[in-house]
Amino acid sequence: MIPDVNHTVLFELVKALGAPRLFVQLLLALPQDVRQSELERLVEYIASETSPSDIGFFLDVWWEVMKHKEGQEDATVSAFSTLICQHGCESCLDDGLQPPKRFKGDPGSLNDPPAATSLLMGLIEGLKQTYRSIVLPHVRCYALANLVELLSVFTELEPESSPLPVAEYLDKVSSVVSLWTSDTESQFHHRGLGEKVKEAERSMSLLSPAKLSREELFVGLDFLCNLLHVWGEELQGTLNSSEGLCYESYRLLDTLTTFGKNLVCFSETGDLGEDETCVVLELTQVTKDFLKEISASPKSKGLDTSLVSSVAMTIIEQKLDRHMEICSIFASEKTWAFSKDWVDCLVNNKALFQKPELVLKLLETLVNFAMSHQDKEGRDLQVQVTKAIVECYAELSLTDKNKVISGVLASWGGPGLSLNLQVVMEGFQEDLNVTFNQITKSVSDEGLTRAVTSVARLMLLYPEATVKQACNLAIVNLGAQQFLAQILCSFPALSFLETHDDPGRLRSLVVRCLEEAVWGRLSTAREEEQFLEFLAFLMQPNSAAPLVSPAEVTKAFVLPYLKSDSAQIELSLQIFSKVLEIQSCSEEHWIKSCHPFPLLLSLCKLLDGYTKYWHQPRDQLFPSLETKDLILNILWQLCEVVRPETAPSPELWVQSLAWLHRRVASLDWTIGLRLKKLYGDHFKNEVPATLFEICRLPEDEWTSQPLPAYGPGSGLLAWCCCLSTALRETMLTLLTVNVDNPEEVNLFSKGFLVALIQVLPWCSRSEWKRLTHVVENLLQRQVLHVPYTLEYVQYMPLLNLRPFACYLQFSVLFLRGFQLLCSSSCSTWLPAEAWLHVVQLYCGSLTDLLGSVKSTAGPPSHPAEDKTSTQEVSFICIQMFCHLLHVAAMLPDKGCSEPLVVVALEILSQYETFSSADTSPSNTLRRANERHFLEAITDNVSDKALRDTLLQKLSKLGARSAGEPA
């Protein structure tokens, strides 16, 4: 396989060329037995008439064997390896080579050791044969370093630990380069920095493809111990001298220090025999004594900072081993930063810095530099470096960008880089405006990714300003709120919590931006609606994580504004309602952190204010009656979620309930009834004593309050029934009125009518609907006596009105109520602004009444069908119309005509629909008479606008009647 060559010539040639690395690469390309025999030839050659150059060559070969890595060969070695592989099956004897002799102690051919270990033992054997010829201290250091390194890395002594910390690794590489540079005798002295760094890195990352056996290890340990005894004292003197530290001595001290630590671990965990323990302990002590007497150390010589930075940049530029870890040091080492070489290295190697942790370190270094360099040159460098960092950031994934934004917020808060980096602000506002203008013009799912990419860059530079711009545009741009919320939710890093001036109180960045950019500036209902939708999406996005929590929103936009005189209270209540709809993600409900019992008390106080709603000072702010339903709904929701589990302990829950009960006791008595679900069995329902006279209230659930204002027949039922659906059903079930006692029925009916009128002005829409249901129930049960008078009946109607009796009584009851309300005895009771609300509730009830009549009658009959209900419905419509006009005539002139007009026209339209469907022979005459009757009634209406509109409608009815066949 190998030509028969003169090995003396071969070894002398390689030695003269200074090519131990090439020799080792060719050697290791050979088959195991051949390389072993070649190494034996080398050892035999070196051991005969040994010269210093022979020793140097042998140690270089040894060192290269340990540094060798597969895959780093040049073209010549690769070609040689290929050739060897092609002829690998041929016998070595065919090439005229004698079988290699075996070292004593080698196992037989059937159990050949791995190639690497046989080779390593050959090197140790070579040193055994030649060590007496080594006299120069630095060569002895070289030999010992090789042996110690071999025993440290290529044996079981090597601990399974993490690699050397990168800072220490860089220092060692720099130290080696420094020693080679200062040592004129070193073979690397004249080489360039790149070659020196590359070679130093090779020496720092030894690989061990195979390890020596335990027997071979102790052969080596024993030999090392002998060498330290023989050479130790002389070497200590040399190493302590002023010129003692060279590369070889540095390497010996470094490897021996590590080796000593490994020996200690090995003695504790190596499961050693008695003889083995003695060897290890002796060598440990010898090593310790040797190092103790040496004043020099691998770190005793200070390294030039510029050299370390140059080495680091060389590693980065050449992408040598651990270059990515060196990038981390490069990015954060402030003493190197912003030199020309540093900036060039960053700009030329941007691709290596496209990691979130590196971008963050570069930003910290940039900000640190900017704070102390405000001159023109410094600003120019800042611009150049900022541009490079932003380009690195732009290449990151969205997840990694969020990591960077999180780091920026953690370091500099909402202002981000703009806090200390003035160059960021140059042109930023214009960039911000242009970016968001483009985004709001192309709102679409397809444009979301592009929009997020554009905003990500702005978010890095000035997070707070970017969020505020998004919040502001979400409110003022119609339909953009969800798209902009999606953009913000793409940055979960924005869920950052700030401390500001109060370290104990954490605040959401996004919530603060909403407060400062939007809250208090919402000028229209549409903007408020968009704000609510925007906020709801931030709390519950479709697929992303919520950006703000319900608790944060409640603390920011609800708790400070739950006061009746707050300008934002109605919007705050709408926000609170939306927030309560969000399910808690954890076992502990978020409401616990929002002071739930003071919240409940605030809502109760608001409801108590409604009992004096129409008597509040005109200049005092108070939420509208339309908001009352919202408050009631919120109170119900809050009683659902505030449960004993939300309290830290059962004792505290009872104390909190007692506290709330005491506070509510001073409010209107109806407030406590709304809290029954919260109170549970802790407190009974407390009502005026007179309610017990008309309802069979169980005393284990109900108790009386001495309230003299509520006398017999005061219609307390009405007060209770409008509070809640559940309470309404309870009251109707427990109601006891003796229908066999006329006086009791009359007293109850009069009291109920009075209570109905007393409650009406203060009712919200939902409360009034509950109360009208009670009226219907009482009428159907004939407990409520409402006689129907014939004041608007011209003749006896020969119709079946029994199915509609309840509706007619209902309409008359409203009329009687308004007669009482508009009487002189109540003339000063209701303020002017209350009349419109009362009329709106009345008109809403009439609309519901019309719907019930139509539902009872069914659809208007077709002329071909024989149905008589059309006449009944027509009659009822006429009665309701007349009652409505009667009410309109009694009302003070307070601008209440608009809702009356709408309902009156609705009644006439229903009348027209049903009367037109009547196919009886007398229909035409009857319709003409009814129209004249309605016109006569309408003529008496004092409100001109109402009168003219209704007369116009009636004239159209007349025109249609005239056109129909008799």
C-alpha cells in the first residue's frame, strides 16, 4: 500500500519542513496496524541519538495527534485518505512491510484496542524512551503539558461537565495569542492574528474519540508522577523566574491546575482499588505541591484589552469555534464598543446577531454609549449602529421580536430607546403617522401580517408612543378598532406592568396609554362604542393572549369613577358590564383583587340615588335612568361572582357581609332586597311591616322594618315586584287578598294604583316591564279591581270582548293613573323633566299592549274567511286611541308629544289593518262612523303638532274607506 521509503529521510524531511500537522493527518489516514507500526518507527528513530530537534518534532507530533479533528484535512490529505480506502482490503505484507511488533501488555489480535488509544499509548511509550534526553525547561514543560492533557482528556478522568465559560475561553485564547506574539522563538510569532487565533482555538477544543483503559491510565499516571519528582524542583525554579512564562509553561500550569481538580474528583467517585487509590492520592499531593511553590499563574499577566477585542472580532469574522458565544461578549462589552473595528465587525456580520438576546445586549451597549457621547461624531456612530441593530431586529421572528420588546420595556419602560437615545426621535413622529395612516387605509386580514411587521419596528424604538397612536386611531377611525387591537395583541410583550412612582402598585402599559391617549377625550357615542369594542378585544382576542386583564381594566376605568357626580360614570359602567362577562382563567376569580365589597356598596349607593332622581339639583351630575338597568344588571352579575371562595377565609367573608349589611341599612329598604343572593342565609329580607298584611311572608326568610311612611293599602307589592323577576314571582305567590271582602279588594286596588304611580317615574324600562307583568297577572286573577267605564263608547258593542278584557282594563288603569298623576293634588310632585320619561314608559307599555292584542286575535282575517275578531280589535284600538288622547290632553306642555305621536299612529295603523279585513255588510258604515268619532276626539287635542299629524292620518283612512265598495 505504501511505497517502500527510507524512514530516516521521511522523518528528516517532515522535521525540516516543520509540518507535524501534515504528518499526523497522513498518519491517521492509515489503517490501525499500519499507523501503529509507523509511530513505532518514529519513536525508534527519535530514541536513537536523540537531538533537541528530534524531541521538539516528537512533541509536536504528539500535540497534533491530540488536536486532530476529522474533516479539517486539505486536498492532499483527502486524496491520500481516498487512496487508502480504495486499497484498504489489501494485505500490508503485499507492500513489502513487516508485521508491526507489539508493545508489551497489548492485548491479542482478537481484542485489538481502539486505534486512538493504541496510538496514545505509543506516544507515552515514546516519551518514556526519550525523557532523559530532555534538558531545556520549556521543552520539559511541553512534554509534561502533553502528558497531562492526554491523561486529562483522553481518559476517564475527564469530568462530564459543561464547557469552559465563554469569557474564560476568550481570555485563554487571547493569552495564547499574546504569548505567541511576545515570544520570538515561537513558530507562530510571525503569523497573522487570524492564524494565531485559529491555532489557539484548536488547542482549546480537544476531542477524545476513544479513552485509555483503566490499566493504561494508571501506567500514564505513574509515569507522570515520576516525571514530576524528577523535573519538579528544577521546573519550579525556572517558572518562578522573571522570564519563566512562555506558551509551554503557560499551558503546563493551565492543564496541571485543571488536572489536579480532576484527580480530586476521580479519587472521590472513581471506585478505585487500594493500589490505585495510593497512586491517585500521591499524584494529587505531588501536583498540589508543585503548583503551590510556583508564584506565576496563567492569569498573572494582564491582557491588553485591545488584543482581547481583536481576538473576539477575529473569531466572529472567521466564524471559528464558539463564535456565537463570542458574539454575546462582543455585544455587551462596553469597553470595546464603537471603535471603528467594532462598528465594522457589527455591520459586516449582522447575520450573526439576529438573535433576541444579542439584539438586546447591543441595544444596552448603544444606550450606554449614547448617554456619554452627545457630540456629532458620537451621534453619527449612534445612527450607524442603530440602523444595523434595527436591521438585525427586522429579521427576527415575531416571537423573538416580542422577546426584544419585553427586554426594552424591562430596561427603559414605556419610552423605550427614546428615553436615552435622541437619534431615535429624529423623524420618528412622521414615520409613526405615515405607518399608521397606511395601516388604517388597508384594514384587512391579508394586511395584518404586513401591518404587524411595520409596527414592530416602531414598537422597538418608542413602545409607548406607538401604543398611544394605535389606541387613538382605534377610536377615531370608524371600523378600525378590531384591526388595531389585533395588531397590538400580536405583541404580548405589551402586557408589561409598570411601577412608575409607586413601586407597590403595578400598572399595565397599555392601560396607561389608553388613559392618557383616549380616556376623557371621547366626545361622541360612536367613539365610546369603538372604545368599548377595542377594550373588549384587548381583553378577549380571537386567538392571541389577552393584552390587558379584567382586573387592570376595572382598577383603571371603573373603580375611580363609580361616583354619581363623575362625568365618565356611564361609560365606566358599560366597561364594567363587559368586564364581568369575561370568565376568570384561574381558580381564584380576578374580582378578588378589585375590592368587591366596596364595589357593591358603590353600586348600591348609585341605586339609592335613583330614589331621589327627579329631586337631584339640576347642576349635579347623575347617571341617566337608562343607565339604571345597566347598574342593576352589573349588581346581579357581581352578586353571581362574589362568592365565599373569593374571600381569603370564611371568617373574613362573614365580616365583609356584615360590613356591607350595616352600610346598606342606611339606604332605601329596596336596596337590601337586591342583595339577597349575596347575603344567602346570613340575613333575612327586610321590608316594611305593612307588607306582612297582604303577603304570607315566611318569618324565617323575611323580617319587618318599622317604616311609618308605608301605611295600610300603600301598594307595597308594586315596590317589591319591580326589583327582580324572582322577587316578583315570590310576591305574587305569597300575595293574599280576600276577594270575598269588597273593602279589602277596594283598599288593595286603590293602594296598588297609588303605588304604581309612585313607582312609575323612578322605574327603569326593565323594572316597569316587570311591573306591567304584575298588573296583567293581578287583572287575570281578578284581585286588582279596574272597572271599565263607557266614556268613549257611543253605543253598546255587541262583541265578544272577554278575551280582550284584560287589555281594556290595562288601558283604563293607565288612564286612571295619569288622572291621579296630573291632578292638582300631585301638581308639584313631579318635576318638569320627569314627564318625558313617564310618557316614554307609558308609550312603551301601549306598544306591548298592542302586540298582545294582535297576538290574541291572530293575523287579520282574509275577506274570504269568516272571522269576527277584526271588529273586537278595531274596537280595542279605538278605546286605546281615545285613552291615549285623554292622557295627552292632561299632560303639561313639556315637549312629550313625540312618543305619543308614534304610538298613536301605530294604534291607527293596527286599527286600519283589522277594520279593512272586516267583510261584514255594515263595515263601510261602521268605519265611517268610527272615523268621524275619532276625528271629533282628535279635534279637541290642544297640542297642535299631535293634532295635525293624527288628523292627516285619519284623512288618509277616510280616503281609503271612500274608495272601497260598499
